[in-house]
Amino acid sequence: MGGYPEGLSRTDPDVNRANKHRRVHEGGAHAALVFDEHGRAQGWCQYGDPEELARIKHRRAYEAEPPARPDWRIQCFFVDSRHRGQGVARAALEGALGQIADLGGGLVEAISEVTSGRQAHGRFLFSATVELFEQYGFTRGRQLGKHAYLVSRVLEPVRAERASQSVGGSSG
């Protein structure tokens, strides 16, 4: 809930759960979930438009030189501690990028951390790593914090014929 305009209640998890439940049912929450073979979610990648995910880290530095307005923002990753290092964040990012392309693509941004050459604790990497984003065609922009960078890329939309085949087959 930390990225949403209503923010995260640090004292009442029931409020967070209720707010997230409301957002999901109203269509105001987007995420690519990664499930294990038993159908349990092991991680996710949260994304949304800038109004949906209005609260960002390093806001002061970000707004000092505002970049082009993105169509989409990747805000948060979660990987269950027992499944870190097994490609869950990668699968979640792939899923999110696929969903964004299905929704029309456009300029996608994230604020992420560089981990190359330093020890970074996984529990603090809520936005994955710059290196992972770069593997998926994102370009490192300006530095916003000690280890944080703005990364972005333009994602082409899925062609209409492919989208129709994936949801209902081809007409023919």
C-alpha cells in the first residue's frame, strides 16, 4: 500500500488489507503474481499508472528534474524469503511487462537500486535491482539516492491480432 495515494498504515494491517481488497475489486491495483506448483504466491511485481502509484521514493530528487511523464510505473517487488535467488523477481518482471504490453505499452519507469559491487540485503530491495531492469532493456537514468537510479524503457504494445488470439483464439 506504500505507493498508493492513501499510503500504508504502519499501525493497522487490517486497514491495509481492506484498502488493498477495495483497490483490487475496483480495478485500481495491478500486479504480476508468481505462483509455485501448489498455487501459492511466492512473489509479485506491482505496477500501475502514475496516479495509481503516486507515492514514490526519492520524491524530492525525482521532482527536482522531472522526467517525461511515464505511462506506467513499476513500484514494488516482493519475493518470499524462502524463494529468493530462484528467479521469482525475474518471472514477476516478465509478467508485469507482458501485462503492460497487453494494456497498450508505453513509457515504463522504476526507481531501483544498483547492487553490483556491494552487499544489499534482499529484504530491502522492494524495487528489484537496476541490473535486472537493464537485462530487460531499461536504461539507467539519473541517480536519485545513494544507490537508487531512475530506469526507464518504452514498451511496444502487443499487436491487436496477438492479443485477440491469447484471449479467445483467432477468428477464421
